[in-house]
Amino acid sequence: RLSLEEVLQWSQSFEKLITSKYGPMIYQTYLETEHSEENIKFWLACEAYKKITSQRKRISVARKLFTNYIESQAPNEINIDSPVRKTIIRNLQEPTESCFDEAQRVIYMHMERDSYPRFLESKFYQKLKQNLQTNSNNSTVN
């Protein structure tokens, strides 16, 4: 269950949000409300990609990541510069677990600087905290 303590920790740093149990899912839900969820989806997909041990599966997933997020006009195109994109294209010849590291780092910084502060200020996050505070107050009364 989502606790008030976990939700309050999210405001301490983006790292705490992104590495907590429910943070990435809640953050993605918030980003969907502003139609900018491609960054968190890409970041999470990269985390999963790094855990792939089979080279055949890695090649297949690397291609999917490229067509979904990296290539120009991709359905969920992320905002990375041309040198990073070109590095990934080169890396796709022989995909390794670190193939998307630079793009993932750039996207992490975008989220940390841009959407994370908006998330903390949002009615979405404030309401979540308020609901959990109300629930924890009610449960201490019982």
C-alpha cells in the first residue's frame, strides 16, 4: 500500500521518487494528464532493458526502443539531441546493456528539471498527499 511517508519522501528529490515502489507509476499517471509520459516510459523501459541477459532478446528490445522513442517521428519520440541519437544508431549494430545510457541520462535530467517540479506543485500530488493525510488521521482515531 502507498504510504504517506513514501509520498512525502518524493518531494525530497527526484531520485527518491523514481526509485520508490509506487513513485514511477504515480509519476507516469501524472505525466499522462499533461500528455508527456514518453519520458518516464522510456526511462523505465531502459531500466528493464539493462536487465536483459539474452543477446537475441536485447537486439529485439533495442530495436523496439529505437522505433518507439528514438527515431525521428517515433510514436513516443523523446527529446534528445542529434549526437545522442547518432550514438544510439551506431550502438544498435551491436546492442549492449549500456546502449541507451546517454539518452536515459538526458531524459532523467529533463524530467528532474522540468516535469518533476511541476509534479510537486500539481493539484495531482497535493491531492494525493491530502488524501493520505486524511486517511492516516482517520486510522489513528479508530
